[in-house]
Amino acid sequence: MKTKERHQLKENDLAALIASAGATFEAHRGRLALILVITLVAAAAAGGFLAWRGQTSVRAERLLAEAMVAFNARVVPVSAEPTQPGEVPAAATIGATGTFATEAAKLNAALPKLRAAADAYPDTGAGITARYHYASSLAALGRHDEAIRAFDEVARRAGGNSLYARMSRLGKADTQMRAGQLDAAIATWKELASSSDDELPKDAMLMELARAYQAAGKTEEAKKTFTQIIDEHPTSPYMAEARAALGS
């Protein structure tokens, strides 16, 4: 076949291909336009969601920051009248901004701000952080039942073995002990001691469980737990305390 003829055939094939593509496009123009519209809408929605999430995060962080100003404020006890010439009274005495006369006064001032930040954006990192500090503040003020519920909420929202979920379970157990809810505390410490979470020191969890047994007057269970510490954690810093408890 001559070179000219071969070129002519290639040109004919290309023309046929272009014509076929054009016909296919015409036949499916409506569908292709719909796909394009859907793609653009999806992209716009994704962009809008990312922008909304970014704005939400900023607002949540701002509320948390405002709450933490009160939570981290200085506690300056009210002093008596100055005893030395030129001595200045404590800041709390004169109602200076950013100070509180007692820890309780500080925490009571921080509570509504922490609660507002937690409730406004409950599932954000800032919201979970705010709720954890809210729970710990309730516990420090002796509002144990409220604190336990708040710790449970933090663990639920933080999920899994995240830092705040872990800290909240520990906070709950400690609060139950302080509230005298010894059976509930024992159940929580047992759950923590048997957890597969490697970040929780098992010997420390067992020691807390043994102390809870002791406080509840469950001597045999306490002895078994102290013995478990000695047998399973021979290098534990709690070894001496466990041995002393068994000896006594």
C-alpha cells in the first residue's frame, strides 16, 4: 500500500472516531450535564462543611479560652490589715480582677463558663476539654453525683481509650471514693484494672482497688489484690506499700 493511501486511511479512522465521540456526547449530553452538576454540588458541600467545621472549632476554642481564664485564676486569700508600714493587702482583699479569695469561689465562677463551652460545642475537642474541667470542678466542690455524671458524659463523647476518656474514668472512680460510694468505686477500679488499655498502669489501678476494698472493710479481697500486685508487678513502686499492708 502506498504511503499516501495509508495516510488517507488514518485520516478516515480519526474522522470516524471524532464523529463517534461527538455522537456519543450528544446522546448522553443530559446525563453528563447532570453528573457535572452533582459533582459541583458535592464539591461545594464539602467545602462548605470544612469551612463550617473550621468556624465551629474557632468558636469552641474561644469559649474554652474564656472559661479557662476563670479556671486558672489566682487564689489569693484575704489577708488581715497590713502589719508592716508600706505593706500592701492581698489582691483578693481589694477585689482585684483575676483573683479569688478561695478555691471554691474560683471554681464556682468557672463552672457556668465551662458548662457553656461544653454544651455549645459538645463533640469538639474544646467542648470535651471544657466538660472534663467542669466535672473535675464539681468534684472539687463536693458535688459528687453531678461530677460523676459529667465524667461519664466526657468518657462517652471522647470515646475509646482517648486521653480524656481515660482521665474521666479515673476521675469518676476517685470521686466515687470521696463520696463514700465504695461499692461503686470498687466496680470502677476493677474495670480499670482489667482494662486492655496499655496506657493505664495496672499496678496503680490494683493499688487503688485494694485501697477501696480496705475502705469498704473487705479484708480478704484487699489481701488478694495486694498479693496480686506483689506477684504480677515485682518492680512496682507500690510493692513496699502492698507488703506493709499484708504484714499488718
